[in-house]
Amino acid sequence: MNDINNSFGKGSVTRLGGAGGALVETFPSGCLTLDIALGGGLPKGRIVEIYGPESSGKTTLALHAIAEVQVHYVSKLLFCTYMNYAGTITDVHSLLVSPFPFLGWGWESRLEKKLGGNAMLVDAEHVFDPAYSKALGVDVENLIVCQPDNGEMALEIADRMCRSGAVDLICIDSVSALTPRAEIEGEIGMQQMGLQARLMSQALRKMSGNASKAGCTLIFLNQIRYKIGVYYGNPEVTSGGIALKFFASVRLEIRPIGKIKSVKGDEEIGLKVRVRVQKSKVSRPYKQAEFEIIFGEGVSKLGCVLDCAEIMDIVLKKGSWYSYADQRLGQGRDRALQYLKENPLLSEEVEKMVRSAMAEGVGHVGSSYMKLTPPQHEDEDIFHEMQRE
């Protein structure tokens, strides 16, 4: 091992136990129900793909992730009891770096460190809305925005920013808008077979390793296309080839499942969406999370808190009434949400209870709400249809 490290550089070959990189760090996605489905949040230093039909909330979900990266809190559990005697905390820096500095049996306190990261948005579609992003909590003044002329320029800039180590999150919106230079310089109607797929494949081969070394998360937003001549199975396919499916550690499929109407019922004020974890290398896949997106406001955080609190039995529901401890919140979900909105101190208390339960490792809560569904394979559907005929 020493000979290899001398030839190829220090750290080329190392033992996994001494490397300290066995655990995958995560950061919040901006939606509590989605964090539970993901097993904690979006992974750092990995590639994430979010795809779905038009107006389903892909950009909104990415902007919430950007807002969380710019300002978010990482909570570490401090073990105050070591074996049979009370231990004294001497090294605060080691507590911030190490996830479990003591091997004790109980914990009483919590340390929170505020981390402000840098985020970059590659706006290949040229439709970035600063006012909407600011309403979602994005610091638009410090957000790095790039509106590239072609796909090669977009991916090269993203790769350079990733290698610099100064950016914690890069969002590319979207893969379908990454137009190759040859296609732009050519005429409309010219055949360019597999040009975008080769571009994405080459870029991902370079960017995946650089993102892992720099700890930079890459979020690719993708659109849906339809294959021609598919009579059995799912005709939907994402653009940009299949390389992104292999390189992505997490693939999220987002779809609208309903619309939210106002109290009077005369206008639509939002969407009810479902996110399905189609692939995950860092947690259990095929889980689902449902949440609400309010037009002009983004993900309804109070709705996510109430849903998670109901799952964890922090807020009890008897019939149609919601209650927290000995206090009734209201009859029906809408009235309970309105009560929490009018009482911010109570909503903060419920949110703290939910986050502390998540930090304690309440893993079983995902089984009831985040439905585990089997994967769908087009080849199996076609095979069964042929057998019936």
C-alpha cells in the first residue's frame, strides 16, 4: 500500500475504516416528507436526477434544495454519558466533525452548527424567475447563475465550478435544453443522431468523480418524451440518453396527483404532488412522498410538518379532529393548518418535535406513509402480454 501511495499519490489506496468516508452525508431537501422517503435528505457529492411531466414542480423542488444549501442547520447528537460515568465535553471541534464522538448510552443535549453554502444554477432554458426564487427562500443576491449558449458550455462551466470546491450544489435546468453546439450551428431539420446522448455520457464520466471529491451535489432536471410505436408497457423516456440513469445515485419522479382549491372553491391555488424514489444508492428505493405546492409560495412546509407529526403520533387524529397534547388544532386538515399558521410558536414546537424524532432515527415511520412499491419493468409487461396472446 505504501508503494502504491508513493507512486500514485497519498490516499490512492486506503482502508475504508480509516478513511472516514463510509457514511454518506445528506442535507435537507426543503420538504420533510421527502426527507423521510430519502432516508435523511439529498446526498452530498452525488448526482441526483429529478424528472417528470410539465408543471409538476421540478424547478420548485430544486429551488427549495438550493435555499436549504445556502442556509441550513446540521444537528449532531452529543453523548453526555460515557459508559457508567458522566463525561465532560472538551473538544467542540471534534463534535462538529465526528458524527458520534462518544460511545455512550444516552444523550441529553444537541449542538447545532449553522452552515451557509454556495449554490449555482445553470439556467439552460433561460426562464429563471428571481422573484419566485426569492419567495421560496433563495438568496438571489449570492446565487451563482449561468445562462449558457450551448450544452458544451453549460457542462464545462459546471465541471469547472465543481472542481473548484467553492460550490456545494449545482442545479442544471434542464437536460433537455442542453443543446449541442453542432445542432445550434446547423440548420433546423438536420439529423443529429445521438449527439446529446454522447455529450451527456462524456460529461458525466468527468463530473461524477469530480463531484465526489469536491463534495458537490449535482441536480439534473429532466423532461419526459414518448417513444414511438410502443403498444405495451410504459412509452415514457427521459431525454439525454441513458447515461444519467446509471450515474445518478438518486432518481426522483415527481407527478401532480391533484389540485388545491381555495376556501371558496372558485380558483386553484396549488398542486398536490407525489414524488417516487425510482432509484437510490444511499437508502431504500421505491418509497413515495406526497406534499402540496402552493402557487407563489412553493412547498407547504406546515403541511409537511402536520403530515409527519401525524405519522409519528406527535399530532393525534381522532375522526376528523387534530389534537396536539391536550390542545385541539381544528376539525379537518385545512382548519388544523390554519390554526398552526395563526400560532407560530405552536407550529415551531411541533416542528422541533418532528425533527428530533427524525434525528433519533425513527425509521419505521416511512413504512406507513412512504409506500414501498415494486419496480416497473417494460420488458416484463411486454412478456406477459405476449403470453396472453
